[in-house]
Amino acid sequence: MQSKQLDVRGACLVLGSATVWSFGGAIARYLTVSDSWTVVFWRSVFASAFLLAFMFWQHGSHGTQRLFRAMGWAGVGVGLCFATASTCFVVALSYTTVANVLLLQAGVPLMAALMSFLLFRERVPRATWVAIAAVIAGVAIMVSESVGANVSPIGDGLALLVALAFAGATVITRRHAHVAMMPAVCLGTLIAACVSGAMTHGFAVNMVDGILLFAFGALNLGLGLALFVTGVRLLPSAVAALIGIAEPVLGPLWVWLLHSEIPSQRTLVGGATVFVALLAHIVWQLRQQRAEPSAS
């Protein structure tokens, strides 16, 4: 079977998703809502509404119902991973910097490779092991600030959990390639809305926060997910991972420009280590793919 070639439409969709997601930290910093669970609830509600409307528009009501029924337990697992990631992302921003949260996510592809080896004994090339070691070193540098109380260990721990949840969703999706991602991520937003709704102390927000929460949910989360799951199927995984680097690159930039939140020296050093490892590994993957003869 012939491998997927670079698709301009797919590349634009994935780049669009990464760009949309990169504004999440900047939007969150404008919110005046003090309860993180309230933020998670409204963000998840607006994202769920957007994704459901998108699926109804694409597949109709009966087609949408069939997609939800067909996703099975694998889809539930992916949904739980996305619910964990989206919830921890918002809560983590209350404790640590946007740069810490986003830069830790850059190592998701390599974390997924490590999970696949530990859980399913999938073969991991030596180059991937080297990259994984470099990512672990970079993450250790970033979270070492928590030891000195410069950044909350709770925030860094939640940021790491976001990355692990995304990696878990990646592993499940690879093992169950037939699972449609759209209903799975929609289920994740519905789960997050239910959990946060039970945890919040109140649902009332002012008009400005309501508008920001709509943008945070429907546009930042919902539109980003819709663009990603539509475009990622058209690209090789290495190319999709490379384009996805735009999110952790642009995210801290927006927060720095709009809110003057400057990443610390350890965050920059650790983040640079993660980026170099990921970029080198992706370049190696692309060269390996080009070297392999196309199957007839």
C-alpha cells in the first residue's frame, strides 16, 4: 500500500488547528473568572455545541448518531484522554506559565512512542530512544523550577498530565485506526462539561467573560479540533507532528506580546531541548520514509 504524500489541504488544516490552539493561553489570561471549574464547564459546553453542529452539518443527524455508536470503547478512551487534557490545561494555567504548559506538549509524539513500547512492546528505533531521553532531560529542566518554588509543582504536574493524555489519545488512535476522531473528541468535551459542572461553585459569568469563554470553547477548542481531525488524516504522521510544533512556538509568543508573560530561563532551555529533539527525530522519520521504496 502506498504511503500518504504531502497534501496541501491537509497541511493547511493542521497548521490552522495549531494556530487556533496557540491562542488558548492568551485568551485564558484575559478571563476574570476565579473558579477554574467554571471556565472548564463553559469552554467544554461551547466546544461540544460547535462540534455537534459541525457533525450535523457534515453527516446529518442519523450519520452523527452512527458515528457515535461506531466509535466503541476505543472512542470512549480517546474521549477520556481529551477530557483530561482539556480540563488539566485550564487548571494548569492557574498555577504555571503558558510557556510551561505548551512546551511540555511538544514532546507528545515521543511520549506516545514510549507508551507504545511499554504497553504493547512495539519496536522503538534507537534514534527514537535518543530523542526520548533528550525530551525527558528537557522536561526535567523545565519542571526543576518547581523545586525552587518559582513555579508551582501542581501546575507543572498538570501540564505534564496534559501531554501524557494527548499521548494516550495518540496511542489509542493508532491501535484503533478505524475509530472516527470527531465523535471521540466531542465525547471528551461532553465528559469535561459534566465533571466540571459537578465541581464548580457557580455558573454565572459577566458578558465580557461570556464572550471570551465562547471564543475559548467554540473557536479555540472546538474549531481547532475540527480542523485537526479533518486534516491529520491527509498527512503522514511525521509531517503532522512537525506542523503541530506551531502551537507551542506561537502560544508563548502571543502571551508575551499581549500579557508580558516572559518565559523563564529554565523554561527556554528545557523547551529548546525538547524542540531540538523533536525536530531532529521528525527529520530522521521523513528521511526514513523517503528511503523506503513505495509498495506496489
